[in-house]
Amino acid sequence: PYWRNGYDKTKTWHYANVDEGHTYETMKKEEKGDVITGLEMLTDALANHYNELTDSMKVDYLKMIIHMVGDLHCPMHAGHKTDLGGNRVEVLYFGKPQKLHSIWDSALVESAHNWGYTEWQREIDRQRRAVDRRMQQGTVEELFSETVEICDGVYKAMPAGAKISYDEVAASAPMIEQQLLKGGLRLAKLLKDIY
């Protein structure tokens, strides 16, 4: 079975490229899988084949799921294949040349708010439970489609050569907060479904 083949094939499981004018469904798929197929396989392994896994595999799969749900909500992890998910798009971030993908992985989040983990949780988790439950609905592919739409907006707002500073960080902060909240709520539901 796939879960006994080692981890070498998981490199492509952190993203799914969607070029402009395409959807996840119309894009040619990575042979070794992507964030959607990877999450589905790991979830299936833990939910339906738990007793067949070693203890270390169970721990590794859980860690991978947590990481990949974060990836599922990071805009540039839905970036264009033509520019390697923004890794070939250079912007100026507070005057320094940076790759668009890189700033969305961490720098923008850290610039948006200088909060610790507890502060992030306290500040963004203010929804009513009914809203939380609505945010948790959908398949992994449907949830990823939201990220594709957000990514399209990022490309328009931050094209190659864009100068990104305080105004752009402030404009991105509400979406960053929403993506982190959605990621946390959806991870909670996924873990509840597995266990």
C-alpha cells in the first residue's frame, strides 16, 4: 500500500499549482501527488488503516497533516506552475528583493501582527460557533479552491517588481487572519473526523 513506500514522494504534497485561466480540475496533476491527494491519502491511512501503521508512522502522518492543512491555506501554495508558485516572482519587500512565495510563507504573517501563538488564537477566534461550523464544511478540494481564488488576488495585487510595504501588509492582514482561522478550524474538524 502507498503508506508503506517511504516519504520520498511527499515533496510535492505541500502545494498544488493552478495556472492562470485554470482550475485545480483542469490542471495537469503532479505524478507524485499534491497537497489535496496527500491530505486525502494520509487521512485515509489514519482513519481506515490505523492498526496497520507503526507508531512512528502514526506520529509522522499526524505531523504531516497538521503542516499540510497550513499549506492548503497559504495563498502561494496554490500558485502558478509557470513561476513555481511565485518562487520566480521577485518583489521588493520593505526595499529588499524577495520571492513572492517566500514573503507569503512567513514574512507577511509576521509583519501583519507581532503576536505569539496565544495572541493569534485569542484575536482571530471570535466567530460564533455556527459560523465556525460553516467554515469547516467542504471537501479538501473545495477548501483549496478558496485558496486558488485568494492566490489570484495576490498575483494581481503583488506582480513582479511590486513594492510591498506597510500599506500592502495592512491590506493583507484581514485575509491572513481569515486563512489562519479557517486552517485551524478545518484542522480541528479533520482530526475529529479521523479520531
